[in-house]
Amino acid sequence: MYIETLEQIRRMIKEDGLVAGDKLPSERELSERLQVGRSSVREALRALEFLGLIETRRGEGTYIKEVGNHRLINLLGMFILQDERAKEDLAETKWLIERLCLQLACQRWTEQEFAQLEKMVRQKTINYELFFQWVTAAAQNYLLERIWRVLHDFFQTINGIVSFPGNFYEQMLKAFAKRDVAAAIKLWENGQSPLSKEG
């Protein structure tokens, strides 16, 4: 019953246009609106809170959390990634997403975004993770950005922190300045093998 209630709450959030930071109706209000028992509402809210999708603030109520912070993917990953084939697929999927995001970022970066990248490269404060955080944001595809973050966290846990060799970032900056997709992807592919560990 609480699974059906979960789906009703999801629909209600969408219909009401609620977003992260917004307050959910009380248990009593949800029970009346959804026409289900308060015990089903309580179980559904408990499941959402366990997954990190909502949070209860004492004396204030229940609020929606930023979807990127939920723990469902991490919980599933603890079990799924025990399989060796899944680990191989993880690396391949991450590689494909990074390649696509590089292409999109090269085509879509804004002046403000480029200035941010240039500053990190010039000040030598950039690394593999920061670079791809920039790339996935500049790609302007929210879903790809979220998927990359999850895959990167899993990949890093399994394989450790990696870095690009030599003057990779300086060369990549030049490729982005020209919006040269082919050059950017070639640089990235050359930097992938071997991946060196950051010490």
C-alpha cells in the first residue's frame, strides 16, 4: 500500500510544482488529500527520508531535498558493483559519457564558463575531477551531469584518483577556445591510456 502512496506523493509533487527546499503537506493533510491511511503515508515518507529525498526538520515539517543528494544509487551500487562485468561496464559507460559531454561542452560553453576554465588552468588549480565537473556543466545537459557524478564516484572508489599527463589542460583550453571538438576528443583519448594515479 505504501508503494502506491509513494507514487501518489510523486504525482502530487509534480502537479504542485514543488522543488528542492519546498515543504510537503503534513501527514494528516497528505492522508486526506491522497485518501489513504496515515500509516501508509508515514511509511512512504519514512522510505523517502531513508533514500535522502526528503528531510524532516523538528518543529518545522518535511522538506524536499536536492535530488542529486539522494542515496538510492549509492545503495544499489554497493551490491551491483560486486559483479566484475558491472565494473567493466561502469568504466565503458563513464568513458562514453565523458566523450559525449566533451563534444557538447565544446559546442555549448558560454563566455563565463570559458573564463572559469581559463582561470583554473592558468592558476593550476584544476584536476581531473574539477575538469569534468566543468565539462559536464558546460555540456548543459542536467541528466548527463548527474549520471557522470554518480559513475565518477563509483569509478574512483574502485580504481582510485586519476589524472591527465603533462600539459593536457593547457592544450585542452586551446581546443575549447577554438570550439575544436575533434582536437578536444583526441587530446582526451590520448590522455586516457594509461591513466596515471594522482599522488
